[in-house]
Amino acid sequence: MPELRKDYVTDTWVVISPARSKRPGDFRIRSTPTDPEKCPFCYGHEHMTPPELLAYRREGPPNSPGWWIRCVPNKFPALTSEGEVHRRVNQLFHSVSGVGAHEIIVEAPEHDGHLANFSDFQVQEVITAYKQRYLDLIRDKRFKYILIFKNHGERAGASISHPHSQLIATPIVPRRIMEEVNAVHRFYETTGGSCLYCEIVETELEEGTRVVAENEAFLALSPYAARFPFETWILPKAHEMAFEDLADGERTPLARMTKDVLGRMHRLLDDPPFNYYIHTAPCDRKEMRYHWHLEITPRLTEIAGFERGTGFYINPVVPEDAAALLRGDVKVPSSVP
């Protein structure tokens, strides 16, 4: 049984998941992409995964070919879907049973695809699958938070190169999310009812120097205090607390914006490894204020002793310069981190 353990001093939680060590090649850097003949996410290899939870298919029975989006449980889950949530607390040791969900969203049948090169329809279907799985899992009262994320490239933690995303539901709300929720609440109280993220959208659009792209519904920007080179956020222009509130009419603009930003990074940085994750409101929204958004963080620098020891980040690329480069306003320098 996995377990979530709280740090002695801070509000940091760590997932202790021994089952994850069963994955092939753990603690070894891969030098070659996954062999399509052995890839469990490839078309025709449906028998290599656990039974599917969701699939968009043209024809055929479940767990067979004919699909263009497929969602399955992770074969080596960080958390287990069985059991009840139990807390154990004493003076030093605070833990929660590792009950949750860990799923894979296979983004396309093709092994060598990339979201930046997918059709608008295919990216929109990925987003639709995200929302559908989120709405299904949020009904489980054991889950307090659901994170949808993507690892692209070995350096970003992808153990299989076939395009896919992941979803993990946890029995506690992560510290990072609570820090954001609390900041939004403080801003609301001190300004008499304004949303912090709405203010960010309005101010960054007015200033313009950190804007990467925009369309009718979404803004992409290089955040003022970006932690990583070319870090980019995508925010809905309208105030929306949670990702699951995404309207049908917003799926296409979000798909196009996500494709656009990833395409800019792909061209500028030569297909960099990256992570992206959707920050949304916790499952229990009572008296909650938030504004969901998607964060994209290319993996171009190493997190070393200073970062790990202080929690500070060293970013060698000025956010305004990163935005200008991604917009294509300036010539690419001879060396980009």
C-alpha cells in the first residue's frame, strides 16, 4: 500500500510508492525512444495495458483497435484505488494512506506524434478526455485533488515516448495548490472582491511585454517571476474557478492555444523536454476562490543544491526576453539554454 508522508517541519508531502520501483529501467537514463513494437500504448497493443476506462473509437469492442483517444489505469500506479483513507498522526509522524487514482491518457494511436503537430480536433479530443475523466473521479469523496499533467522527453520524466498524459487523484490537497488558493483568497479580501489571476490577465495584456500569444478565450504569458527558462502559463481570460467548468465553446480555443505555445517551443528550442500541468480548484469547492490555468515548464536547466536547499529557483532567461523569443519578435541568439 502506498503512503503519503508529511515532512517533519514544513507542509511538504511525499508519496512513498514502492510499487513504482517495478518499472523497467528505473534509476537509469534511457538513450533511445521506446521501441514501437514493445510500446503498450500503440495501436493494436491494447492487450498490453489494463482494461480501458475511457476510449473514443470509431468501431470495435472495448480494449481493441478503432480508437483515437484511450484512457487506462497506470500499470505501475503511484497510488492505489482500493481502500479507505486513514490518517496516522503523532508528535513527529503524520501519514495518510496512499489511496487515489493514477491514469494514463493516450493522446493518439501514432507512436511518434507530438501535440504541437496534432490536428486541432485531436488536441481538442485530448482536452475533452481530460475533462471527462476529471468529472468521473471528482465524484469519489476520497479524493481531495486531481492533477492532470504531461511529461515529454526523458529529462522530463517520460518513461514511454508514445504521446500520453497522466492523471493522479490524491487524498490531500498539494501544498503548492493551497499556497495559490490562499494567495487568491488574501487578494480577494484586500482588494474588496477582485481575483488575483484576473488581475494578472488584465495587467499583462496591458503591459504586453510578457505576452506570448492570445486568442478570444485564452492568454499565454511568460510569468513575471518565472522559475524556469521559457516557462509559460495559459490562463482563461474569463474568470473560471475550475478546469471542469470549461465550456464546450472553449475547448477549441484552448486546443489551439496549447498547440500554438508548444509549437513555438518545439521550433525555438528544438523539441525540448517539458512538463505541463493543470492547476485547478480542489475537489471540495466550498468557500473556495481560484482561477484555473495550465503551466508549461521546459526542462532546460538542472535543479541543484541551491534550489533544493532554499526552495528558490535560478532562471538564466529573463521572462520578457523569453516571451519576445517565443513571439518571434527578436532573432534567436546563437545559444539558447
